[in-house]
Amino acid sequence: VAWVIFGPWMMLADKFYFSKLESETDEQKMEREGNLRLARRKQLENQLLEAQIRREKAEKLKDFKQFMFGQFVSKVNITKLDRSFDIPLPESSATPYTPKSLSLGELAMEEAGYRRTRINGQQLVGDMIPTLFETPSTEAPLGKATKKTALLKGGSPGVQIGNDSYVAAAIKVGSIVLSAGAVTWFGIPLLVYFVGFLFPGNGQKL
């Protein structure tokens, strides 16, 4: 992205556009500074309005939670904050967990919550009247049978749907870099010659 925006053709913009810009007068400078001050004031007003809306939404969300779940609202820690830390013993050991490979049907049923009861939490969604967030019926993204394609058995129908391998990704990135180099090396001189041919009054070698 950076190469596409700030590539070698920026010297064309410097030569045919920025070099011809005239210096601004005092009146133009005062007008530009006034416009900047006005834009900053509008931006500050928008930030104040957004902060007020966020504060009102937080107060309304708290009131709805007290109405739906009780008046006592407490923050539940999402990390382990025990008073005493567990120090492993020298004879302790651990082994990596290797999940069992499943077929496409078994993995799809497992991600869909087969024989598993889903209980919605206390997360509220919505602006005017918040409602309980309903957990999706399956973990698989829209348009795919499963999410964790790495757990599929070899030969399963969806085993090839996974992400690209390291070699494939390296080939794609290398082809992009080589294409960019070829365009820079051969395309830019041709582009400069073509622009000079169309506009002979600006005929100076870059």
C-alpha cells in the first residue's frame, strides 16, 4: 500500500503539480488558519457530543442491567487475580494437548453445539431498548461448514478449505514484490517519456 501511494511516480507530481504552486499571500494564510480553527472547534464539539452519548448509554445500560438482573452490579475479573500464586513443583510435568481429528459432519455438529446447552449471559445489545445478546447457533463463519478446519481428518470434504500454507503465502508475497519491482524498473521510465511526449512544454529529464 505504501509503495502504491508513495511510489516513484511521486516525482511526477512534484514536477508537474507541486513545483507550479504559488506561495500564498497573507490574506490566504489568515483565511486558511481561520478555516483550521473552525474545523478544530467543530471537531471538539463532535468529541464532546460523542462523550456525552457514551456516558448516557453507559448509565442507561447500568439501569437496564439492574432492572433485569438485580440492583447489585459488580465487575467480574476476566484474568486470574488470586491472592497466592501456584508455584509448580520440580517433579511436575505437562504435555501439549492434541485435539482429536474429526470428520466434517462430527466437527460441524460439535461447533453447532450438538448435545450442549447454551445459556446466554448478561451482555446487552441495542440502543433504544437493550436486549440479551443471543449466542450464535454455530461457531462456523457464514458460508463455511466449519471454523476449525485444521481438526478435520485427512481426506475429509472440507480439509482443503483452510488457510494457505507458508509456501503458498511466500509465493504470493514474492510475486507481488517482483511485480512491483518490474513496474518500477520498466514502467516508470515509459510513463515519464509518455508524459513528456504529451506535454512537450515540460520537457525536462527527471
